[in-house]
Amino acid sequence: MREELLKIIERNSRIDLKELAVILGAQEIDVVNELQALEDEGIICGYHTMIDWEKTSIEKVSALIEVRVTPQRGQGFDNIAERIYKYSEVTSVYLISGGYDLLVTLEGKSLKEISGFVSDKLSTLESVLSTATHFILKKYKDHGTILTKKYEDTREKVSP
């Protein structure tokens, strides 16, 4: 039940508990207890709402920053990753393979604000060797959710 439960709530954390119990073939109280256990164990870390900011009047810019760092003896990448994720502008930090070590996602009000963060805060950290900034121009799919719909011609077909 646990794996199936996690897959369902990962897609829709607002699903009704009664509906979830029916899908899982379990009692509602068992589902509630399992959710609580998953939260207590730190497996469920939070519940989030996905917003398509392009459909609002709020100006928001997102960027992916590749960061090359010098790992610290005995700590690896953990300390520098922690220093980076503590900044409020940072939405996520990942240790990655390839030419860079960390992938940092940021949100800001403008390209200038994000550029300023990278040059004034991120690049000045002593372990940071280099960065590469990639601004997100359009999101097509995010966290498994398709954000753009294909245009469908809804006109009625007329034959001669």
C-alpha cells in the first residue's frame, strides 16, 4: 500500500481521504495512519501547490545555475550546498554528475535580480569555482504536469 499511496499523493496531494482509501482498497483510518507514519519518518517532506506563474500578473523569473565547487575535506559538497540553499531566492539545490557539481534553481522578480544574486552572493562564496546561468524562458512540463496545451482547432469542418 505504501508505494502506491506515495505515487498517488505525489500527483495529487489534495485527494480526498475517502477516495484514496477506495483506490487503495483500505480503511480510511489506515490511510490516515500511514500518511502520519510517512510524515513522521520524513518520507513525506511537505505538500506543495504548483502554480503556472505565466498565467498571473505577477512577474517572476526562474533560472538554473550550474555551480562548480571545491569540495571540503571530510564534508564533500554538503556544507557548500547548505550555505547555498539557505538563501531565500534558492528554490532547490541538487548534487549532479557531469561538468558541474551543483544545480541550483532560483526565482526572482527580474533577470537583473537573479544576475545580481549570482554575481554578488553565489560567485563570491569561497568554495565556488565557476557558475553558468540558464534562464527559464518557458515551462512545458513541471513535476510531471503538462503546463502547455496543444492548440486544437475547434472550428466546424465544412465540405463543399
